Amino acid sequence: MPVLSVSGAEALLKENGLKANKARIAILQLLSAFSGPLPQGELLNLLDYDRITVYRIIRLFESKKMVTRIKTSKQKNSFQLTEKI
């Protein structure tokens, strides 16, 4: 999947009944830039948002089935955009 543009991220959020803001757009763009799961720690390191904000947005995206959580063998979480997106 190619990296989402700002307008693409805004459209995706709107399709899922969510308002667009900088943090949500940044997370969608970052996840779309990776071909596979992105570890939670790396996700936090690559974003300029606090851990709680990122976690809440990820949970919201999971509830809308926009993001899939993948548990690794080390009990760490990784995330990726859901295939339907």
C-alpha cells in the first residue's frame, strides 16, 4: 500500500465516522508507510505525540477495524493497517 496522503487519510477517517486531526493523520500515514506490522515502541519513537495520545488513537482505530494488533512471541504489540483499507 502506498503512503496515504493527507487528503487520503482525511477521507479514510471520514469514511469511518471519525474527525480528522493531526495526530490521527500522522498515525495513519506512518502505518501506511510500512509493508508489515510496526512495533509499538517504534511507532512511539517515530511520532511526536505522547504515549497516551497514540495509544488512545490506536485503540479507536482498532474499534473501527482500521488497525490490526499483532502480538509477537515476546508479548509485545505491533500494529498494521487492516487489509480492507
